[in-house]
Amino acid sequence: MMTSWSELPSDLLLLIAKRLVCMEDFLAFGAVCTSWLLAADKNNFEPSQQQPPWLMLAKRKNKIFHEFLSLTTHKIYKLSIRDDNGKKCLASQGWLFAIGKIFDINFVHPLSGARVSLPQMHTLKDSDCLFDCPALLCFRFIYKAILSTNNPNDSRVAIIYGSGINKVAFCKVGDETWKTVEANPSCAFHDLVYYKGQFYGVDILARVWVYDHEVLNAQVISTIPREFLPNYGNSIRKPWQYFERFYLVESAWSLLVVSREGKSCDHDYGDSEFLNWTWRKGCGKG
């Protein structure tokens, strides 16, 4: 007599789940039946390094789920995420960094619903401006969050925050306050990434920084050569009509700096050019 799929031994289901490396296959596996869903725990899933990221779409009004676009299947997947109503969500290492209107900050896993609390926003240095208009500023005050590993309980968290000169702050689970790095000279930061055991940042002046989160220190290790930024500091163009923004990206085991140049419009913006510059210890390469 043929055994029903739902009656397969749990140890066999675990072996199957652990062999899945594609997020889309893992979700389909858990949708078969209850016993398969129990095996589809996030701890049994190790995604491939070639797994393209999912894009989280803007949440629609009065919807209880989030929509994610898969670049592999070109399909939209709907996931219900606990306790995310009215919150801004950033993403790192497969977790969502949820920012609430009452200054609360949590990491939430979109698959398992696991939730990890972090120090509240008002513990950040120079956060007094939040009390002037909290509902508005809480969504703009923090705009980048990075985990050093995919396990928040054993990870360092770094954020870029601020309403003027952006700062970088660190914490770990269990801390009561955020610890801000005093960069010298101070400057607005554009992006932050964790790469080969260290946090790196890039600022508005195209300088690459490395952070020591233990002693809360930061230093400039490289500056993008001006020949790779032909339009940087162009005095002819009006600054409110154009923008240039820098990003840090890991690709093919190298750390890249991507320059995004765009033209501001009344209701939208358009990108006109992307350039990239590779940084390796001791040298820079375009």
C-alpha cells in the first residue's frame, strides 16, 4: 500500500528540507501539509549563496500581509508578518528591521515570525528631534540597518541614522542603549555593509571607512579617485536638480563602491548613470 505524502517520517522530511537551497522551493515544501510545514523551519534552511534576493514591495493599505517579488520565478509571494502594522521595515541577513512610531525597534523573521528586541530609538545620541514630530521622524531617522550574521542573538547590529549629519551606531541583543561612533572628521554617510568580519561605510565625500565596533572608532581607509567620478562637485549643475549617491556592494568576493547619479524631478527621479569602483586592501581598482 502506498504511503501518503503526509505520513513520511519526520527525519526523512528534515533531510529533504535541509537539501533545499532555493527560497521558492522551501516555501512550496512547507505548503504541502502540516507535517511538511513543521519540517520547514528556518533553522533547517540554508540558502544558496547564488540565491537572488527578494524585493519587498510597499505594503498596501488595510492588508495584513507583505508582498515579496522573486527575481527567480518573477512571482509575488505573500507573507503575513506578526506585529508589523504601521512600521517601517528595512532588511538584512534575511531579517526585517522593524521601526515603530513609539520608538520601538525589533528584528522580525518573515518566515518563522521570530522577534528580537533592540534598544529603543530614543537611546540614540542626538535623538531629541524625535519628540518634535515622532510619527513622521521615526520613519526617516533610521534608514540603514545591518546584521553581522543571520543570527541576531549572536550578532552585532549597525545602523545609519540622523536628520542632518548622519551617524553610525552599534548595539547587540541585550544592550539597553545604542552606541554612536564618533567619526573624525564627521560627515554624512550614504551606506554601510558587513564584509569579511568588519563593518565598512561610505560617506557623501566618497570616502570609505572601516569601523571598530569594540572601541567605537572609525577611520578612512580609501577615497574613490575623482577620475571615476567625472561629475562629482560639478559647479555648473544646480545641486537641487541632480544628486549622486554612493553604495557599498559585495560581489565576487570583492567590495565594490557603486556611484548612482540621477536627476531630480518634481514628483519622481531618474537615474542617468551607474559607475563602480572596487576596493581591496592596499589598492583601488575601477
